[in-house]
Amino acid sequence: MRLPIFPTRHLKKLFSQPLEDLPREFQPFEKLVYLTPHLEIHVCEEYINFKHRGQHCSSMSGEDEPSSIGSTDSSKERILVHCDLDAFFAAVEILHHDLDPEKPLIIGSDPQGGRGRGIVSTCNYAARAFGIRSAMPVSEAWRRCPGHPFGPGHYIRGSRGLYSRASRQVMKILQEPAEHFEKASIDEAYLDVTEHVQGDWDAAFALCRTLQDLIEEKVGLTASFGIAPTRILAKMSSEVNKPKGIFRILPDEIADFFEGRSLREVPGIGPKRATQLAEWGFVTVDEAYVLGELALGRMAGERFAAWLMRVVDGNTSSEVSQLRSRKSIGKEQTFSTDQTDHEAVLEVLRSLTERVLKRSKEMGISGRLAEVKIRYTGFETHTHGRSIPVAMDEPDVFLRLADYLFATNVQHNRGLRLVGFRLGQLDMPPTRQSMLLLSEEE
Ligand code: TTP
Ligand code: MG
Ligand code: MG
């Protein structure tokens, strides 16, 4: 399909009139217009200028819907790896403070001698032997394994900065062999390694062993790996041989894997749903599966039944994409004393914006939404956002938007406690829209 020329004057015209008045040849841009009712023309111009200087793209296939970019073809079998670090926070603390891993260590709120009202974040495997688990009330943990001077439990509050640093080191190692990589939480990631191992499941196993050794050698932490054709299966299999385990589910082993396996182990089945199913007499996945979609649907709901069938048939998602786990990229800074010099704050905002855009570029992500966060003395917080028509990763565009959003919204004569920048409405470039813009410029 030949696309219309899309120079700046058309752009101006295009965005200054209602959608229904658009000439026919602009129909492909409907979405663009719809997304940006309050478009800033200069941003578009800047983008076009930038693209004139940079790359060119001459065609639009029509198949690259933004939502599918970064995904994998579901008709082709994928080899996915899920990695999850073992007792992550506890392991980092043990490493950092050179603690004895054989002694029970509990990370969480202050136990206050057993009267604490908070919860346990995590604990090492020695503490798990006492029945302590993540999210358990810390008072309950204390009852099972008291701390000094009553028992062997060592309770600490934890230090977030340490965990982020260790997580970054691990993610860097994991990212290397993956065609598609997704950090799913601070201690876990999905990798699509299909091409890297050329479809060989044994090679995938060997790769996980190598990654496991690398993480231990370079970061000092142990990790568990799951290898399987879908996300859910990969996540479940990384749990099987924890800690420091590797477990693989081949495509023709899925049914065997689910035999006798508790429904509660399937990510997505919570305690409420599991209890309800147990009341009907279904505790394991295969018990529910043999009932068939229709009969199970009558009891547990059609959507749930259809989904469970797909899980067991290995037909759930195998998409690995940063965009699945991440909705935005942001950075903010709290000032040690409230700031009245707004120029100085703007400088901080610019530096945060640059850092966000650097990060997004590293991740191969672009965004359409710029959002500035301002917190005043007394904690009153406002966010001010603006969308642009196409996802971009150009720092200059976002620096200008950050300046604009700050300058037009900040309340003068007020002290500032925090400033932040966030890039939202993320996409993997080039999007279909950016291709359109790139296609035939003057
Ligand atoms: P998990 O991977 O769920 O747990 P874990 O790494 O501690 O243990 P496992 O060996 O079973 O994987 O969570 C990762 C980190 O996230 C965990 O170390 C602490 C934190 N976390 C919380 O702060 N609160 C919670 O409720 C959970 C589940 C985790
Ligand atoms: Mg973990
Ligand atoms: Mg985890």
C-alpha cells in the first residue's frame, strides 16, 4: 500500500481538525489522532527532524501491531526459561554481612520480641525448616523460631539498595543469551532462548547450568531455573527443584507433569479458588482436567475452565517481552531539605529525565507518555502528564516535555520535597506509527 506523504504542514492540518473530517488518505492515522487529542505540534516536528537525520524505513507490513511486537509466534514451539533466585533478600544479606547460612535468618518488619504487627518478607531455608514463610505475620514467625535471647532466629529489616544492585548484576548475566528477555520481578526473569539453542532442549538445559554457575561465581547467589514451552510452565518448573535446581518440561511431558500436582501450585489459582475446587473434590490439576471444559465450566465458570484446559494443553502464552511486566520507567529524587530554588530542581528533573531515557534506550523501549511528579512541603503530590503521538526514545523530546510540564504546573513560592520523571505508554520501537512517519517524508 502506498502511503500519503506526511510532511509537517499535513501534520498540523491533520491534528487541528476533527477525526471525521480527515481526508480518506489519512485513515491509517486515525489511531494516532485518537491517542493524542492535545498533541503538541513541535514534538512531531522534532520527531520528523530527528528521523530525517537518522534511520529510514520505507514500508509498512501491516502485521506489526504494537501489541505483538516483542512477542513470539504462538504457532511455533518456543523454549522458555524462567529464573528465580533462591531466598533472594535473605541470600543477599547473608552474603553482605557474612552470616552463617545454616542459622535461621528472617527478613521483615521489626518483630518487637514477638509483638510486631508486620510481616515476613522472606527467610532463608534454615528458617523455612521452622515453617516460616514469606508474608507470614512476623509475630507468628517469632513463635515458631524466636530471636535473641530466646532462640536461634536472626531478624533483620533488610536494605532495598543492596537487593536492587544484586538484581541488576544477575539480570545482566541472564540477558546475554536471550533473544527476548523480561525482568518479571526483582528476583526473576523470563528468557526466550529458542534461537540461541537452535531449538535444542538439551542445549537449553546446559545453558541454564552455565547461567546458574555464572550467577554464583559473579554475584555469589544461587538461582533456580525452569525450562518449558509456556510462561506458566516455565515458572512452575523453576519451583520444582528449588533451591539451586533446574527442571525441564518437554512439550510431550506436560500432562505427566500435572498428574497429581496440586491446583494451588498453578500461578493464577489463588487460595480462594483452590479451596472452592477442593470443596467440589478437585485437589490436583489432572482431577479437574479430566472433567472436561464443559463440565468444569458449569461449576467453576467457563473462562476458568477454558484457561485451565489451555494451561494443561500447553496453549497459554509463550510471549516474553519487557512490556508484559513493565508499564513505565521512572526515576525520582527526594531532597534532604525542601527546595525553594525551582531552577535547581529543574536541573535535577532534567538529569532524572536523561537517566530514564538512557535506561529506556538500553532496554530497547520507547514511550508515548511523559509524566512529571512534584511533591511539595507537607507531602502534597501532583503528577502532570502529556502524551505524544508516537512512541519515542529521544531524550531531547522528553527533556523539552519535562521542562514544559514543570514550568507550567509548579506552584511558585512553595517548597519542593521531591521531583520525578516517568516514561509511560511503553512500546518496542519501531512501532507501526513510527513506521508511518518514517515512510515517505519530504
Ligand atoms: P520470592 O522469589 O517469592 O521468594 P524468595 O526468593 O525469597 O524465595 P524462593 O527461594 O522461594 O524463591 O520473592 C523474591 C523476594 O521478594 C524475596 O526474597 C523477598 C521479596 N518478597 C517480599 O518482600 N514479600 C513477599 O511477600 C514475597 C513473596 C517476596
Ligand atoms: Mg526467589
Ligand atoms: Mg521470585
